[in-house]
Amino acid sequence: MAHLSTLYDQDFHAWALQSAELIRTGQLEQLDLEHLAEEVEDMGANKQQQLENRLRILLSHLLKWRYQPHLRSRSWEATIKEQRYSIQRLMQKNPSLKNKWDETLTDAYRLGVLLAVRETYLEETTFPSECPYTTEQIVSDDYWPG
């Protein structure tokens, strides 16, 4: 295990390949369990980060759609549809993310507002301080803000 633990710090790729081989061959006693546990936790956190990133982009486009109707484009529409689809798929494949939805939505909305500010040049105070959309509206293919 000392060898794998050292390898983790020196060459992550080699560590990962050797760890996978040890698992496949049933040599579990040789695994670097501490680092392996960290990496598995990181994989789970990565899914929540993916959700936050997709929500951030989606929410910024929903805000732009609502607050700059004269600039609506097929590109915005496509981005909204793409993010909705990707969020739906991510949630289907990772149903436990539902437990993190509210927390993730709060963070994603704050970041989505900042992205909308940067892309629209509107003042941050133009946008609601809290997410104005329900979960159903956010993921619904039929919802388009006024």
C-alpha cells in the first residue's frame, strides 16, 4: 500500500490504472483505501458541480430571455433546450442529486445572475435577488419566461 500511496502523489494516472487492476483481480488488500475513498467522494461531488454549472448557464439564459426579449435568438433557445435536457438526464442518472437541488439551485442562481450581468450589461439589481422560477419551470420544455 505504501507504494500505491506514494504513486498517488507522483503519478495519479498510473495510480488509477493500478488501482483498477487490483480491484479487477481481487487484490483488495493492496489498495490505497484512503486515497481511493477520496476519489470516490470527488466523483460524487463532481456530479453536483455538473448540475450547478448547467443550472448556472440555464438560469442566466432564462434571465436574458425574460429581461432582453428584443435580443432573443435561436442560439439562446438552443442553449436553454440543451441545458434542460442535460439537467434532466443528469438527474435521471443520479437521482440522489434531488437531495441537493435546493442548495445547488441557490448557488447556481447567484452565479447565473452574474453571468447574465456580464453578458447583458444590465445592472445586477435588474434581476430578482432569489430565483424567480420553480423547479418545474426550470426543467420544463414548455416554460419560457414572459
